Amino acid sequence: MKQKILLLFAHPSQHRSQANLPLFKAAQNIEGVTCVDLYGEYPDYHIDIDREQQRLLAHDIIVFMFPFYWYSTPALLKEWQDLVLEYGFAYGQGGTALAGKHFMCALTAGGSEKAYRADGYNHFTLGELLQPLEQTANICGMKYLPPFAIFGSRTAATDGRLQEHIQQWTRLLSAISEGRFDMEGGCKATSLVNQLDKLILEAV
Amino acid sequence: MTGYFVQAFVYLAAAVIMVPLAKRMGLGSVLGYLVAGVIIGPLTGLVGAETETLQHVAEFGVVMMLFLVGLELQPQMLWQMRSKLVGLGGLQVGGSTVLIAGTAMLFSVDWRMALAIGLIFALSSTAIVLQSHGEKGWSKTEGGRASFSVLLFQDIAVIPMLAFLPFLAMPAADVVADLAHQAASVAADGAGDVAARGAEHAAEHGAGHDEDSGGHHGGSDPLADLPPMIYALSVIGAISIVVVVGQFLSTPLFRFVAASGLREVFTATALALVVGISALMGMVGLSPALGTFLAGVILANSEFRHELESNIEPFKGLLLGLFFITVGAGISFPVLVDNFGFLVGVTLAVIVGKALVLYLLAVVFKVRGSDRWILTLSLAQAGEFGFVLLAFSLQVNVLDAAMVELLAMVVALSMFLTPLLFILLEKVLMPRMEQSSNEQQEEDVIEEQGEVIIAGVGRFGQIVNRLLLANGVSTTVLDHEAQQVEHLRHIRIKSYFGDATRMELLHTAGIEEASMLVVAIDDRERALHLVHEVKRHYPNLKVMARAFDRGDAYQLEHAGADYVVKETYHSALDMGKQALKYLGYHPFQAENLTRAFDEVEEERKEELRASWITTLHEKGVSASYQEQFMKLDDALLLAMQKDRVDRHTSEERGWTPPPIGYAEKLESEQDIGAKTK
């Protein structure tokens, strides 16, 4: 079954983005993916709540796409959560608008994967650091997919890794959009990138 | 002629010296006028017999005051007052009359005389009470409103009283035919006195224009001879004229006059309106004060309301002052000394008695706290109506001359004591009430929100006004273009015609109570002048001004404006931002660049202003504005060039990831740390 994907992209400094923006641009060419540049639409942080809620209702998969910064989302995306995920809409009494949808983070981190371990300098895994978002998804009744993460993003382009990342990313999005992705299996996986081949069903 | 000048000078000089003195001592202007009257009258004898004639003229001040009060009171507000007006007012007049008449009868005064005295003393002084309430800011309190309801009822009650008093005539002097002549001739002395109430009016009219009617009963009303139906019709006709003129004809007339641009003609029109209505009311035997009050209420929604107020206000003020002076001057020392005990006793008895009735009514009508005391003590005196009714009672032989002289003294003395009661209220009772109410933690009823006055409602002022109105802020909008005001009224924006740079107009627009003034008039010189004047008179008022350009902005700030905005600055900045976006800049970057520009502008502001002021001083006033502006432009250009570097760095800081290699460095440090452990 076709899945409609809402890609909420939040990057406050796009003219300096080396990994995140190319990924976003690549996603724009995939059918069934609605790409929203939040900083482009709300440069003054004045978010149109109704419009954003309508967007949520019209999609099956919600993706937050952002550079990981101070172990969290950029400010505008946090503002978006605070305003759009209203009581009575996303959670609480009568707040079932998002129930049954899937939620996923797509992020770029400056540190290497090694850094996001108990013995690394960040001391916590990426999954652990994203727990606030995971729990947000839980409260809203959404099924949480592990993050699509790119580590060492500052050097991805110079190291020649970027093309590979983009390819994995577009493969994933197309598969989800076309209903060729094992969503249930995805939710149980610890990492999407490592198990991409297993989770994507080549023919439906 | 010189004699008049001397007299006029004596009155004016007395007021000029005493009133500011009284105000400075916290006694209020009314007491100042009264004392001034006592000084030039009984104390030094500078003025004498003409006082009484003058008093009738001065009573026109009361008529004007009621017109102004009417202007403040919209018809729907009057309608809301109806139960208080009739209930509170009716019970006050009735209760006081019964109590005073009853007390008089205990002292074996004939019941007819006692009743007349009761009626006369039941009335209070509209002039003193409204003037003092306005001065002390009590007009809008619950106590002030209740007092006003009672005063208005009294005003209406005077008319039936004038009709009723002749029936109380002493049987011994039952020479009704004589009375009418007497009344007519006495009143005719005051010819030209437009303001004298009821009796005089009618009688004057009778004497002046209608010789035949001199013999009608009671001498009170030239139209009383007419069949009741026709009389009633004429009264209804007169009121209809007032309503029709006020509602439909006044606005086109005022617009026509305003278009001429001659201020004095507008003043003449305003005066003609008030005088004309007074004359009309006099003709049908109604109180001129009531007629002008009605006209005021009808005009309360007019766009010319504030202009009317500011034109009538000075006349009202002077005439009322004159009236208070004549009351002071009318006090006769010999009479006072001879009957000191009696007069003081009766005066105090009247005040205590009336206060008692008012206090009971305040309890019944649930007027609480300090408002209860405002009502009780404000209306405890006898009033200027008392003089009129006393004179009339003498004419119709209800009271004898000696009695009238004494009672007139009681009225004057009670009026004299009223300002003292106000001081007692303000200095002793109110602070105590405040304390106890603070203890009770009772929530205050918000009397009226602080108003914002907007001067000039063109393209700029309109937007400010709409934003404020949409948020429930009450605004008073002034514009000097009658056309503009008319347009705004069509879209239901409350606006008033008038030159906002005139201090009197700002005064009537309520600048004393306002919390803010927004200056958005097009004429730069006048705007500057306005800011300067307003800041001088009301240093605590927030003044926000719209500037035409940079130089104008500095001048406005220099003149004391609290906030100045250049009219084109923000829209130009917005346009620049939009241009950047069309050029391909990311919206968020365009937003940040625009903000950076604004910050630089803000940073350099002080510097630029300082250089602007130095230029001003160096070259003196003769330096042309253009030259100054060019210097300013140079300074700005320099600042902008410098800014390029600054802006770049400040924008760099907007949102930066850590430098490349930083993560690796951290990692290696971590490794070293782990190994050394």
C-alpha cells in the first residue's frame, strides 16, 4: 500500500549545510514525499498551527529531518512540536489525530558513530539521546522507527561518503512510499541503515 | 464704562489671587472663589449691589455646565441611569423635604412655610458638586454617578416645585392678583438674564414680550394661560426642536462652519446653540439647564463633541467662578453676626439632616465604601436653586422678607461648608476607607480604562487606532479634517473633529485621565510643537510620535517624545527583505540579514543623534536643514560601510556547526584520557 510521507526539514543555516541539504534536495524528487522547509516557511518563527495540523492529517509517515545540535532539534522544530502537537489533537482527550501513523527522525550528526556510545565522548547512544522524541511519538500513538542517521556529517562530502548516504536515503524513502518497506520489522530494528537490505522487499 | 472695567478687574483679580492659592492649599477651586467673593464683598466692600444681578448672569454657567455634562453622557448611559435617577433622586428630594419640614414644624413654624423650606433645602448645588467631583476625579466613581443622578432629578423637580409653591401662600396675604404683577416686575429687573431659571424666565418673557399676560396666576409661566392641551403641545414642540436640531441639523451646520476654518465662528456657533436652547426652554417655561442638558446628550455621539466642549468650557469655567464669587459676596456680615447662633444651628441641622437621608439611601441602594461617603457628604448642602426658589417664595408670599434673608444666608453658608466637607472626605474618610478595603482584599470595579488619545487619523494613525481598538483599548481620535472624520465615522470609528495641537481640545479629550498620546499628524511643525507642549504640561504622559524622517525623529525625541518611529523605516526594511528573498536568499537568511541591518541602525543611533545635535549647536539655528541632513547622510554611509564587516561576523554567529575536525579532536582526547586511566 502506498504511504504518504511528510518530510519536515529544519535547518537554520542552509547555505552552510554539506550533508543535510543535499539529502533534503534528493528527497524532493521522490514521488509521494511532501517536502517542507520549515525555516523557509516560518523565518519569523510564526507557525501556522492549523496548516501544519492539516499536513499531518494528510500523511501516513512523519519525518523530522534536521542537523543534530546540542543533542536535540533546532529551535524552530522544537517550537513546531510545542505548538502543533496540541492537546486534543495529538494527545489527551480526543487527541487521536496521529494515532497509527509512523514517526522517524532523519538526522546528521557531526560526531562519529563511535562517539555515540557509552564509552564515547557523548556517553549515550543516538537512540538514547532521541528518547524525548521517541516518547513524544508514543504519547501521540505513533509507531517509532529508529533514526536514519549520518555520522561525521562535516566530513561526509570530503570523504566521498555523501553519494552513498544519498543513495541509501532515497532508497529508503522510495521503498516506504511505495509500500515496499517492512514497517513492523523497521520498528523493531536498532538501525535502519545497517538492515536496509533486509527490510526493503524488492518486489511486492 | 470705566466703572465696569474697574468692577470686572476687581472680580477677576480676586479670582486670580484666591483660586490658585486655594488649590495650592488643597482646598479646591470652589472654596477659592467663595473666599474671593467674601473678600471683595462683605469684607472690603469693593463690590456691592450689583452682585445679585451678576449672580443671575453667572447662573448661566450652570446651564453651560449641564450642557457639557450632557455631552459626556450618551443617551444609552442616561437610560441605564433611569432607576437611580427616579428612585434615588425621588427619595432624596422627598425624604429631605419631609425631614426638614418636620423639624421646622417642631419649632412651631407654620406647616406651609415649613413645607416650602423643606422643598427649598432639599435641593443641592449642582455647580459645586459637579465642579468639585470633576476636579477630584470622582465623576466616574459610583458615588459620583449616584450624586449626578440625584442632581439631575432635582433639576427636573424644580419645575413642579415652581408650580406648587404658590399654593402654599399664607392665607393672610391672599392677594393673588397682586402677586403676579410683583413677580413679573421683580423678575424684569433681571432683564437680559437668559439664564435665570423657571420663574424669572417666564416672568421676564411675560414682562418683555407679552404685556397682557402679566396678570396670570402665580406669574410663573406665560403659557400657563393657554389651554392645557396647547401648553403641553408647545412643550413637546420645544423639546422636539431641540432633538431635531441636535440630531439632524447640527452636524451639517458644524461641518459647514468648520469648513470655513475660522475658529471664532465655531465658538459663536456653539454659544448660539446653548443660548438659543436656553431661550427656547425659557419660552415654554422649562429649565434652560434641562434643555441644554438634553441637547448635550443628543450631541454626545457627535464628531464635534470635543470641539464643542473645548469651546464652551472656558465660558462655563468663568461664569461658574463668577457665580461662586457672587455667593461669597452675597454673605451679609451684619445679618450673620446678629443671628450667628441661629444661622449656624440651622445650617448644620440642614447638612446633618440631608446627610442622614443620603446615607440611608446609599445603604438602601447598595452604594458601598468610599462611594457611600461621596454621595452622603457631596449633596448635603443647599444649592443655587435655593436662591431662585427663595426669591420666588417671597414673590408669591409664601415666606416673608426677613425669613428669606436668613434662609438665603443658610443656603450660602451650607455652600461655603461644602468644600470643607470635601476636604474632610478626601483627607480623613477616604484614606481610612482605603485601608479597610485593602484589608478586606475586595476587588475594585474598574471605573474606566485609561484612554489613549490619537492625534491625526490619516494613513498612519488609523492603523494604530485599529490595533488598539481590536484589543479593547479605548481610544479618542482627533483630526482636523472634518471630511476625514466623517469618513471614519462611516466605518464606525469614533473620531472627533478638532485641532489636536490646541491644548484646550486635548483637555476636553481627557488628556488628564489619558495614559498615552499618539501623535500622527502630518504637519511636522505642529507635531513637534504638540509633543513639546504636551510634555511640558503633562510630563508623566507617554507620548508616542510618528516621525517623517531622521531629522524629524531626532527633533521629536529632543522635544521629549517617549517613542519615535520613522514612518517609512519598517515598511522599507520589509521591502528590502522581500527583495532579498526574490533574489534567491533563503527566507530565514533574509530575515536575519534584515535584523542585522536594524541592529546596526539601532547601535549607531545614539552616535548619529549626538553628531546631529553637535551640528545643530555648531552652526546655530541658521544652518540649513539640508546641510545638516547631508552631514547626517555622510555619517550614516560611514556607519553602513563599517557595518559590512560587522554584519558579516554577526550573521556568521547566527547558527554555526562546530569546525571540521573538532569531533576528531574530542575523540582523540577521549582516547588519551581512557588510556591514561
